[in-house]
Amino acid sequence: MAAPIITPKDLEESLTSDKYLLVDVRPEDERQRVGYVKAESQVVVPIKDLEEGSGCDVVKKLVEDPNGPYHQREVVVYCSAGIRGQRGANALQNAGLTAHNLEKGYKYYEACLKE
């Protein structure tokens, strides 16, 4: 089953709360070139690692650690256009986490903020 979508508006409205941990699946050079969501609760986990399972283990530890800053947060996965984000969110869902994909990725998120 495909992971649910979160809209840019809904994400932006919740960035000041402790509801989500953002997971960017892009390489660092792409993040720097294209841009990224400005949020403190964010980690970078390559899509390859999520799909192979090791990345899912990393994210799972972060949200399941009762003493950690991301305890019991839902996960929002994103990339530039939404395709890799959906794959990553699906992998996390399959690993038993509550994960969402940022609708159409970072580029759409950024365009929505300018409206």
C-alpha cells in the first residue's frame, strides 16, 4: 500500500510542532543545489539505504528511542519531485513506521510557499 501524502501547506503549518521527523532522501550535492525544507527535525538518509533496509533501521531507532528528540514522531519523506520520496515513505511504511510523502517534493513545496 502506498504511503499517504502530506501537502506543503499541512507540513508548513506543523513545522513548529514536534509532530514530524523529516527525512530527505537526496544526495547532499542535490540538497545544496535545489534546496531543502528548513526544519530542525530533519535527517538525510539516502533512498538506496531506505530501500535496502539499513536506512529504515536508522529512522526506526530515531523515532522509537524513548530518550531521543524524535521519539514517537511521524515521518515525512521528501526528495525534489516526489518520486524518490514516495519510494522512501513506502519502504518506511513496510518497516512498520507511520510515514508520509511530501506532495510533489521540495520544488513544489518551495513554489507553494511563494504563493
